[in-house]
Amino acid sequence: MDEMRAQFEAERFLYREAKLLDERRFEEWLDLLTDDVRYWMPVGNLEGAGAPDGQHLSYFEDNKQTLMLRIKRLGTGFAHAEDPPSRTRHLISNIVVEAFTEAELKVSANFIVFRGRLETEEDLFVGRREDVLRKVDGQWKLAARKILLDHNVIGAKNLSLFF
Amino acid sequence: MHEQEFHQLVNIEQGLVSPRIFIEPEIYEWELERIFARCWLYLAHESQIPEPGDYVAAFMGEDPMIVCRDPQGHIRAFLNSCTHRGMRVCREEAGHTKAFRCPYHGWTFDTAGKLIGVPRLNDGYFRQLEKEKWGLIEVAQLATYKGLIFASWDPEAPSLDDYLGDMKWYIDLMVDRLEGGSEVIGGVHKWVIPANWKFAADNFVGDMYHVPVSHGSGLALGLISERDISRGFQVSVGNGHGRGGADQWDVESWSDPASPHLKFLYENREEITHRLGQQRAQILLAGHGTIFPNFSFLDIPGFLTFRVWHPRGPERMEIWSWCVVEKKAPPEVKNMMRLAYLAQFGPGGVVEQDDGENWSQCTLAMRGRVRRRYMLNYQMGLGRQQVRPGIPGQTSPTIWSEIGQRGFYRRWLELMTAPRWSDVNTGGESNGRDESPV
């Protein structure tokens, strides 16, 4: 694995992943995650990310099982926040491979996520993700994602989407 | 608008409330004056500012506040606004300091609110500035109840003790079950919902009715137990406060997310009984509730949350929500409470997500001129109130009742039409103030 290859692999993974999310192919998205995935969006960009485990609030602190529950919820007929569904667009940029081996990529990226819903609802979420991609059976999978929002007071009525 | 017009907007005897109070800017302005500038409002938890010099930001209505501990260790609350040009003197959300220096012209105030520094005092003010008159603007009254800090802008407001009244019986359940009381987990969930603040206060004060539908996904996924939400009763506690919830908990309530917390409470049942008595030890959890006007709680199997619904204009609220735990609980129980809270509540929580959808779409649907002519129905359980032995307040026969909301809006109407606190009944529900039968 050389640097160019690592960059290519990381970008290809992240762009395809974003496409799945925007097309609401959540079951397929779930398959891109390792079984021990940690999906974490701490509250407060700096102090939240720096606090010892378990002593600070998060917006998301999910594992594969709770992410599965979130996806299952959408099919219950009672997920009013996503009925009708949001229209999302994940724009992923500034992708930097921080470290790489044959088996693991550490990647940071910036994101803008646009959400449109109903007639006029519009939300914009901006931030940075720090990902760990791991090779499982020859496929890259997301093993950890830390999502650092640049917002403090969330300007939206909920976070019923994935980042 | 004349204050007598408010009687056309809220009719408790018939269980009718006008959509106008959720929409119209003029009514909102009256609320800022007659409710938010007069009532006792929740500011913070003492555990957030343990040492002199510690401070935390808060809001009272739309007014930004600094809540801090002065050099003597007393809790103080000031408007976060320089007395010179009004600039916010503190722009951090929490921290520790000796003084607040205004970034505009440099006026500096200590943590007792005293003006201690003014640039150009000699060659600008020629030493004639009366510094003692220009300290930070301080609340009229501040008091705490078992770790909860409240303040009021009205010197004539009843004492916090009288204001909370019988609600203290339920607050004790949340913050005084065990030795050491409660503490707040670090970090605050803050988000904005485009809906009037009363939608949330109303929802928490007495609305179990919405749970099976609004939160139907929670039931479908097994996060909410139908059995648990169907038991117990609603209480109009008096002074606009209300709560509802189950009257007992047992081993069948130990669903996965709830079990560590409930198990911990069960293991400590003897101490709870000793502190709060047999009846409250059996109720165990305060359930859902609102302390008038905008401080709500949810104390259910699995976790405890406090939240304030800050008014941000007639059609907008900013929510500040905390996760609260028993100080005495072992770290793993605190952590499970934290995880259960954030999985279900807060903006990302799978249960709470749907509330914002409903409140914002209610707002959209009621904004029109014609819809505002038609009253909303608050008649569930009207005229069916009952007194239960040992339970403070007027209670409903079943959990499915809007008695809490009627108590909330009765107090809202009293305050909106009363020029002074002395014109408001402060005796609470136990003082013979029943709902009239239909």
C-alpha cells in the first residue's frame, strides 16, 4: 500500500458510503460497518471529545446494534420525524489519510450535510469526521467514526439522519 | 390587547384553549413580562458551580444570565449584559474566573456583580462615576431547593418554597431519593424547535396520551413498555405544576435499557423508604412533569432528564436538556443512565425526535387566521378529578387525562391577567381549587 493507493481507497469508500446514505439504502450502509463499530458524536466539539469515556453527553454514542435499531425504527410506521423522509446530500471533502497500513486507514474529512424535508424545511450540518477503516475479508469497513459538529446549539428540530 | 381579552383565550371550565397563545407575537410579549419576568425560573444545578469563581450561562426568558459563586461561596445570578452599553460580559458557557471584563470598553465586574474596573476613570469620568450604582443587574430573588437553583425578577413573588408548594413532594423523588442527592452529567443538549415554548411545557406537564402514537416507534422497538405507560395517574399539583406517571414499579418493568438504574434503586429501597416514606418509595420515580412555567423533567425507568424550554419568539423555542444521576450511584449505573438517556432523548434520541416534528407542524397548521378562531380541545378527563389519600394535588382516575394541562393554563391565565403577584392565588390545588364538573 502506498500513499496514493491509500488516498484512493479512502476516497472511494467515503464517496460510495455517502451515496448509500443519500439514497437511503441504510441496510447496505450497515453492511459497510464492522460488527464492533463505534459511531460517536460528542456534545461540545472540544471538551466533549476530550472528556473521559462515560462522563460527558453525546448526540450519538452508538454501536452496530443501536444503529440497526435506528434503521428498524424507520420501518415501524411511527417514525414521524422521517415520514415523509428527509432528502439528504452528504458532501465529503478535505479527505486526509492520517495513517495507513494494509489493514487499516485513519482518515479525516470535512462534511456538509444538507437536509430538505416537506415543503420548506432546510437544515445544514457542518463538521469534521475522524474515521477508522479496517479491512474485513478483503473489504474496507468503517470501524470507528467520531463526528465533530461545528454547531453548538443545534439549529434543527432533531438529528434524525446519519452522518 | 387588553388583559381581560385573555379570558377569551383560555376557558378551563370547558377545557378550551385558543391556538392564538401559541402563535401571536403580542401575546408572547405579554408572556415575557407577566410570566418570565415574574415567575421562579430554573437556572442551573448546584453541582455545576461547586467552587467560588465557578460560573455557568443560563437564560431567564430571552435574557442571558450568568450564574456564579461569589468569593463568599454564595450563588448569585446577574444579567449577562454590561451596564455601560449592554454588551455580553461573558461569552463562555461555563468556567472559572475572578472577574468578567466587558470586551467593548473594558468595564470589569467581580463575581459578586460589583463594578471593580473602569478605564479612563480619571481623565474621562473625572472620578465622578458612581461605581457602586453600576454593578451587574441582579435578580430580585434567588433560592435553591435540594441542589436546584431558581431565581425570579419580581421582589413580590412568593418564596420559592411556597411557589414550588406541593411539587416538592415529587421533586424529592428525583433529587433526594438517596444520600448525596443528584448531580448533572457534563454537557448540555441544546437545540431549536420552531414551535412555541408552551407546546413542550404542556406536553411534559400532563400528556401521556401522545406517547403510544407520537412515540409509537419506541413501543414497536421495545424501548417503551405499554404496560408501564398505562398505569398510574396525572396530577395537577397546584401553582401550574403537574406530573404524571406510574404509581408502582416491579420486576416486570426491568426492560434492558432500564434495568441497571431500577435495580440500583431497588437495592437501595430501604434507604429511599427511610428518607421519603413508604408511599413515595413505592412510586419511586417522579414520571413526567413541568414546574411552571418552563422547567420539565422525565424520571422514568433507565434515566432522569431535566430540561428548560427557553422562549425564542412566539414560534420558536431553544431546548437545554441535561442528564441527571444519583450522586451515590456506581459509575457503571451512571454510565448506563447516560447512554439510555441519549439513545432515547435529546435531538438524536429515537423517542424525542418525533416531538419536534409534531410541535413544529402544529405551529404551521395553526398559523392561519381562520384556524386561530377555533379553540383546541383540552377536555380529556374534565370533571373527573379525585383526591387520593396521601397524594398532594388533584389527581385523575387514569393516566389518560389532561388535568395537568388545565392546571397549567389556569395558572397561565391567572398570571396573564394579574397585574401583581398579590392578585394571584398561591394556595395551590389543595386549597379547594377544584375543576368544575362539565
